[in-house]
Amino acid sequence: MPEQRGTITIRPDGPYRVEGGVPLEAPDGTLYELKPAYSLCRCGQSANKPYCDATHKECGFVGTETADPAVTGGSPAVVEETSVIRVMRDGPYEVFGAPTLTYSDGRICEESSFYRLCRCGASKSKPFCDDSHLQIGFRNP
């Protein structure tokens, strides 16, 4: 079982707040500068992706979590030993290693060693990715 490390807290109609030194990996496999805490865009509109630049406040993003927190879904091909968030090209954030995921209302999701978080803002199963990025043509490396 991967070591649990870090937290991801969903801000109401805002970003994912990541704390605890969870590494963030770019689509090409390089690591972003390691920060103890950072906010990831969830509306798909930030000019500073993958980081939040508060555009969600201007674009009217509604990020109400509709997915059951007991179902994080997915299983990775490779289980990570520690937590890491991978930014997928034109797709979601893939989260490995079971950082604690907390909804904006305080509910804690069932621990899973892998899940995919929406970053295009269009998922009908927020906060999880339902592949809506394919239908809306979301593009971001």
C-alpha cells in the first residue's frame, strides 16, 4: 500500500488546494518546483495552468461536487510508493499515492491509491474526470 502523504482540499467553486509537499509532474515527466502548498486550476480557464490564477471568480465556474465521495474510481497500471499528481496533456490530473481528498463541504473521500481529478471544468461527475475534456476539446499541455 502506498504511503499516504499530503492533502487535497476542494475550495467551493474554486481550485484544488494541495498541501503537504505533494510533487506535481508535468505531462513530459519533469517535476514542477516542489512547494509545500499550491492551488491547482479546476475551472480550465487559468492563464497560469496548472496553477490557479483566480479566473474561476470571473468566469462563473460552478464546481459543486456531484460525485459520491465513496467512489473515487480507477486503478493505476503502476502503484506509486509516495503521492504524486500528474498533469495529463489535454486531460485530467492523475493522483497517485492516496493524498487525502476533502470535498468543499468537509466530506472526506474514501482512500484510493489512484484517481483522476477534472481540470477542464466540464465534468458532470466533479471533482472526478468523466472524460468531458474530450467532448469540449480541452487543450493544455
